[in-house]
Amino acid sequence: MISRSKSISLFLISCYLIFSCTSLENMERELGVVSTFSELVNAGVKVLALSSPMTPAEMERFYPLAKEEAAKYGVSAVREADLIKTALFPEDIAEGKEVLLLFQGNTKYAYDQIKADQAALIKENAYDESAQIEIARRFGRLLSYTPRKINRLLAENTDYRTLDDFNIQATNVFLYYKDLKKATDFYTQTLGLELLTTYDNASILKITDEALLVLVDAAKGMHSADEPKTVALALLTDQLPEWYDYLQKEGVPIKYTYKPKEGGPHDGFVAIDPEGYLLEFELFKQHKENEDFVPYLEQNEPTNTKVTYGGKTLNFHGAITWLYYQDVLAMQDFSEDIMGFELVADQGWTKIYRVTDSGFIGLVDERRGMHKFSKEKAVTVSFILEDLDGWYDYVNRKKPFELRDGGFEEEPDGRYKAFVGYDLGQYYYEFDKFFDHPDNEKLMPLFK
């Protein structure tokens, strides 16, 4: 015997087939979408989900079935005839149509509040570009989109861009020395890094293909070697015991000794380079903190150094530039919304962002880190771009951060050009592009 609820469902389907131009196949597909989204909402994967837009007549026939389907998962389904218009989607995506809001708890209140705030901004003539982006981000977060997904949607529908849209080819960090030769010898001979090129004021070395290190003669650089060294460079490796024994044998000063911890998220030790910069040799392990991070590291091919110890060629498979801030949460927004970096590990007081597959930026709360915040610092963080001109034009038009005086620096010999800005902690952010030149012979293949 057919149950009453099943009879009602069959009746509604029959009505739908009689009165709608939409086929049974399409309706079943849309019910499948509602079912899938409802399951995701119930599982906590999504806060708010939307059905496909439908005409009011289609929604009138579809709604009872969809409501019944959502209820199987403890999810509410509410008709919305005036979907909020934001920069996430084309304005006409639901023009003259209705969608279903699928949610639990007080999510509908949060959605209505976004609409009310948007209406108030429009009424006050305050719905400028910045406000439009913020309303779009609030709606995107309610839809459980990641910051990178929100950035992509904004880039598709507005002239908003992040650094990620201009093809980041490598990360780079500049460190400043009184004795450049001694520093270069340490990194090339003791650590065995490959020297890619030398300029009259700098040595450029390879940690991995997408993570570089530049040692600068402080007498000719943007920073003094006497400024606080408010940075730490993490060299990522799965050969911690070998590196630790080797560096002790070489007489390299150790600040924090190697004490592996069972079950912890990472192990490591900290060495000190010839002029006091901290080098953290680090291994990130499979742990709930690292579930997004470890897959990148494990897929990276190790980059061999020239060091052989214990019968092994020692190597690195990535690098993190650790930077120290008073307000990590503000820098988190800057890193995600302005720069477009992907958060891959969140330790609470530290945040690790992927810039390239092997080059990462780490934000550290100075209250718990190895350094305290300092306004001046002997470090420049650098990003090598394919479309440097496009990024420079965008930054000049939109002013997402402050630029250092001087604009483009075009090196007289035609080896590179660059410009510099500041992040929220007053770290220098340099953006570079290198060109074919005899001095860049080993450098250029990395960017092709």
C-alpha cells in the first residue's frame, strides 16, 4: 500500500509534468542538487547553500518536493525571490527568478542582515567599491567559500585582482650583510646551496626552484646590517638528524637544539648564520594542523645541496620566511584578501601561506615567536612575477598598500626591474621580474 506522503509526492510530480515545460529528468537533477547541498549543510561543510534559479511558476511546483527533500537532513528550505546582488556573481544571475535558501539555525538571520547592511549603505550613498567588496566577502563566507574562491569570483566579475592573478614564479628573501663574501661562502659551502648568479651587490642562491635567497651587501642595499634581524628562514627537510649532526660538526652555532617530539605537528632546530640571522631546519609531520600543508611538501621533489653527510646527499624541499607582527589577524586579512595567498597551516599564533608549491610565508605573533616586532628590520620579502607591469599598474590604480618612493627600479644593465611596497608590519615587499642576460643564465630556466 502506498503511504500518504508518497502519494502526495507522486501527485506533485504528476502536476509538475503536466504544467511545466521542464522535464522530469531536469527536476530530478535539481532535487539531487537540493539533496546534496542539504547533506553538506547538515554535515557542517556549508553554512548556506543555494538552489539553481527558477521562474516563479517553476519554483511553485518544485518547492514542496525540495522542502520535503531538505527536511530529510534537518535542513530548512526557504524561497528567495530577491537574491542579494553582490560582486560575487553577475547581477542578472537570478533576475526575475527565485532560488531556495538551504540552511540550519540562524543562518537566514545572518543572510537578512547582510541584505539590510547593503541596503543601508546604498541609502547613505556609502556603497563604494570597498563596501561592495566587503559585502561580497560576507556573502561568500556565508556560502562557505574559501578566501581564494571569493577572490576568483571577484576577479571574474570586477576589476579586483590579487598578486596571484599575475603569475607568481618564485618567492625570494633578501638578507643584509656587512661581509657579503663570508655570508656567500657559508650558504654555498657550509649549507651547499647552488649559487645562481652574483651581481655587484648581491648573491642569488637557490633553496628550491621556486624559493630563492638573496644575500645583499648592506652598504649597497635598502637596509642596514645593524637593523634588527626580525625574520627567520625555515629550511624544510626530512633529514633533520643528518643536518643537525653535520652543522654541529661544522661548528655552526645552534640556538635551539634538536629535540624530536612524538606526536607533535613538527620537529626542528635553529641555527645561526655568520651575522646572526636565524635558520630553522624544520620537518612538518602529518597532523591535523598540517593536513593542507603536508600534501604540498610531500609532492615536492627535494632539491639536493652540495653537502654529503653520513652517506647521504642532504636536501631541502621548501622554505618558509617567518615574519613577526603585533596584529596577526590583520595580516591574515592582508595576506588573503590583498595578496591572495592560500592558508595551508593555522597554528593559532602562526599562519603559514602558500605562495608557490615550495615557497611559503609564515606570520608569527611576536608575543610567542623567536623575535619581537620591530619597525625597522634587515629583511626584504620578494616575489618574482611573470606580469610585473600588470601588477604595478593595478597597485598604482587601486592602492591596496603603500608604495615606497621611487616607483619602478629598472636595473641599468637590463637584468631585472622591480618595485617596493610595505605590508601592515612595515616589511618591505619587493616585486621583481628578471630578463634574459648573461648574468641570469642559471636563473631564467627556473621561470619558464
